[in-house]
Amino acid sequence: MMKKVTTKGPAPKPPAGEKHVERVRKICLSLPETFEKLSHGEPTFFVRKRVFAMCSINHHNDGHIAVTVPAAIGVQAALIESAPKKFYRPPYVGGAGWVGIELPRVSDKELKLHIREAWKLIAPEKIHSLLG
């Protein structure tokens, strides 16, 4: 006869990155015509059919708990130079001007600013007026 195993105590906590994914998700999904789907195993956010934010939660064990977003010309370098512990040049998309933002090192207010700017860079201009 098999014994039923029970555990006592609090429920296990979600992985550390999940609370940061929720921060990104809340901001992204508040933007017009945005949807989320998994891409490369990570939550990724689209406006229409174009990506404007990708979570990178210890992707390939790189140690980053981050979101990557496109940045206007020159902004990536300026951000990394001004705060190299907060911003980094992500692999693959960094050459196209995208910037990685370390989520534990950025406030919700600053994160919202960067994500909204990324949305504006990617969204068709005709829907910019929907942004409140």
C-alpha cells in the first residue's frame, strides 16, 4: 500500500523572474493593439505583427533578468554608457540598436517610459494617436 505524501508550509514562490515579467506584461498590454505570445521560449510583445519588447529571463543562462526593446538611433549607446549595470547590448538584436534593460535595476516609471518609446518606434504612425 502506498502512502499519500503531503507537504506542509507555504506554497512555493514563483521563479524570481516571473514578478518582473508581470511588470513588463502589465505595461505592454496597456498599450493599443498589443498582444503577447511566446517567441524563443520567452514572453514577447507585438503591436500588430511587429515585436516591440522581448523578455529575456536568464535566456541561455546568461544571468539577465531583462526586457529588450528597440531604441532610437544613438540611444542604445548613450543608455549603456550612462548606466552599464542597468542597460546592455543584447545578442542578436543589439546590432540593430535594441537595448537590454535589467528589470531589477529599473523603476516601474522608467520601465514604462522605455517600453512606450519602443512601442512608438514599432507601431504604425497612424495608430500613435491611440496612445493615451
